[in-house]
Amino acid sequence: MKYIAISGTVGAGKTTLLKRLIEQLGDRASFHEERPDENPYISDYYADSKRWSFHSQVTFLSQYFDDFLTQQSDKDFYFFDRSVEENLIIAKYRLDQGDLTEEEFAILCKLGYGISSLMPPIDKYIYLDCSPYTIEDHMLTRGREYEEDLDLFYVFEVKRLYDEWQSKLPKEKTMVVDMDKGYDIKDILRFIEAD
């Protein structure tokens, strides 16, 4: 089984791409999908990030166990709609904004890296890169009420942290997709199928 991370900042298009890949691959693939609507703290998090950042991040990390532990080993591909480590990018942003203490951030890192160590290594990364304006447009289009008041500062800063993280990914295992221009699903399928 190949483990593929569909990566990119909030609103980059990860879930949409995941759905398209699953449609194409059918029974050959299983996946972990980030489920913000199942996070009981998500609305509180966007309303008062200082109070609810830690709770929300722990909840997102815990969701990896829901899907991954029930995966079927007869599949060819397992997709992560956001890798475990990407949660720590959001946590780093919240630390920088003063919404998490150093101690809370350290605990989230310990949990994140601990969970990641229990998972098989990622074979390939599909990094969805797009401008902050495209990200904002995606977020408004999907119509999540709690995202309606996000400002561009948040989008720019999280994108900057993501771009730093992406620059450290192994080049030979990473496909960068320019979401401002769109993509051909066949190119992505060829990338994940190739050895």
C-alpha cells in the first residue's frame, strides 16, 4: 500500500481533490478525511481561538485514529487529507498569535509526532499551492459559517508557514500543484501510480 498525503493550507482544495481521486480509484483506495464538522470545538475555536485552540487541535489529532485503525490492508492507496504533521503548522500559527502557550504547543507536538510515529511513512506528497486570494475564495465558496469572518492576515500567515514546511519535503516524493491554474487529475494519478 502507498501512503499519500494531500497537503496544503486551509482552503487549498484538499478534500475536493481527495473526492476526485477516490472516484477515480474506487475500491483501490481508502482514506483519512479531515472532518471539521465533527470537531465539537470548531465554532468555538473560530469565535475565541485563545480559549479553544488546544481543544480543537487535540480533537483533530484524535481523528487520525478513527480512520487509520479501520483501514483495509487490501487497498493500493491510503490518502491523508492533511498529514498529521500539518496540524502542527496550524498549532505553530496559534502559538505565534499567542493563542497557545509554549506548554500547550509542546504537548501538541508530542501528540502529533507520537501519532505520526505509529503510522507508516508517507510515500508521496501532493502539495496544493495557491494564492491567498484563491484560498479565501475557496473558503467563502464552501460556506462554512465559522470561516466567514476570517481575515487575509490569517490566510497569508498560515500559507507562509505551509510554504516553509513544503520547502523541506523530499523533492522526489512531492508533486506541487498550482491550484490557481487548476490541474489535470490524470497527471496526479500518474504521479501516485509511479514507483
